[in-house]
Amino acid sequence: MRNLNTPEVILFKTDEAALNYRYKIPYALDPTISVKSIDYENNYFRENNLEVVGGLPKLNSIYYKHPYEQNKYVSADQGELYFLKQKMALYRMVGTRLGAKKIKTIICSSQYQSQKLDLDSKGSVKIVSGELKIKKDRNESTEQVLMVERSCEVLPTFDIDKNIAFLKDYFDRNNLYHEVDLLTLIEGRNFNETGVVTKSEKSRSEVTHEFNSLVKKGLELTHPAFNLSADYQSSVQTINKLVLEIEFEF
């Protein structure tokens, strides 16, 4: 199982800012957000044997904990596209391990929603979300990542039992029990135990859920006391909701 005690969002500030920010903002940060000193904790990842994607810390660097790969952090500069690529890699890996001869994904819906930080009557943070709107403009980079059609050949060395054992261990180590459709697919291919085999599977999934959860936490860092760039503040004020149809044929 992954280490659940490590922060989900990390910001590196000067030592003075890291020590005193709590006296300058009118709310307590989400406990999964950590503000660290770039002066004294710049080796945090190395000292804790954590993998980093997107370069080592510098002043005002922000990192998100990878949603399902244990001991990995990703620079916020990598953006949404990196996390979408990781999600697609997960689907392809599961399909391939289960002997899929064809994997096809298409975008079913693309929506966006504005969000802003607010405080309730008790001074606690709340997220105020705008109306969910259909995204009409095309993003070719996103489409290239998400719209996939892949054909595979199953070789004589294919071992379904070995692959299912690998997937169950992978899902356990990375706490992927929320991926209900994939878990159902794995069980459906476990025909040596059930005597019934899944020949095709079609499901829909919101592939931006984990990234949006991190972005909502990052919204708490937009207070002027943190003095972050306008680009970062803009990036967390809108979330995208992408739903994919995923088809496996075996």
C-alpha cells in the first residue's frame, strides 16, 4: 500500500514564509497541503526516497502527489496533460495484461467549470463552483492523448493467471480500489476461477477526477500571502471534466 502520510500538495517558500504564512491567511490550510522551506527542506524528496517528475524544487515550486503511483510527485508545471497521459497508460497496461486484442477510447463529453476560494461563516475554506459548461473549442493535444485505437497480438507465451496476479498486486500497492470498472474487468477475465470469460467490455469514466481533486486543494494557495504567479492562479481557477468511453475487445 502507498504511504498515505505524505502530503498531496507541496509548496516551497523561503524559510520565513514557510514558518509565518499561517499568521497571514484567514484560514487553516487543508492538512494534506504542506508549505516547506526551500532553504532547509530542498532535499525533502531525496531524503524520503521520493521520485520527482518535472525537476527538483526551487522557490515557489508546487508539486502534486501522483494519484496512484506510490512515492512519486509531479511538478504542477507539468499540467493536466501529464496526468491524462498517465491515466491512459493505466488503461492500456490493464488491457494489455488481460490480453486485449483491441483497445479503443473516444471522448464522450468535455465540460469546464470555474471555481474560486471562499470562507464560510466559521472561517473555514469552501470552494464555490460556477456553472458546468460544455467545452466547444477543440484541444488537439488532449484529443491525441485520449482518442486511442490500439490493436495487439496475443502470443503463445501469454499467461493470464500471471498477469492477473500482477494486476491485483499493482492495484493493492497503489490503492486503486476506486477504479471499479477496471477491477470488474480484471475479475471478468479470471476465467480459470469463474469458468466464464469477458470477451468485450465498454464503460465510461471521468478521467480528470484525480487531477481536479489536486487542483481544488491547490486553490487554497492562491491567497496573496503566498505570492504565486498569475499563471498558476489562473490554472487552478478552472477545471475540466472529461468523460471517456473505453472499449476492450479480447
